[in-house]
Amino acid sequence: MLNHLKALRQDLGMTQQALADALGVSRQTVHSIEAGKYDPSLPLAFKIAQVLQRSIEQIFVPED
């Protein structure tokens, strides 16, 4: 799954650690999601959308 997490996070001036703290996950988890190595669970995806004030569709794009 492709995502715009890194760009959206940076637009808000957030570090990976700040986002991780807001989500209750490790910085490594945020890094892995941004790198496309890990797809978040649905509850985590909703938390990410809430923290970034975006819809899930604005953050995550399914690959064909």
C-alpha cells in the first residue's frame, strides 16, 4: 500500500517520534509505515488519520 504519511507529517512539522508518541507506537513503526514496509492495522490507520486531521483515503492509497 502506498502512503503519503511522511509528507503529511512533515507538513504539520511533526517528527516521527512526535507522531509515534501521539499514536502510542514506536518511532520504528512510523518509519516502517512511511517506508511501505508495514501496513497499519485498521484501528491504527484511523488513529493516524485522526492525528493528521485527514481521511484515511488522503493518507493511504491501495496498490493495483
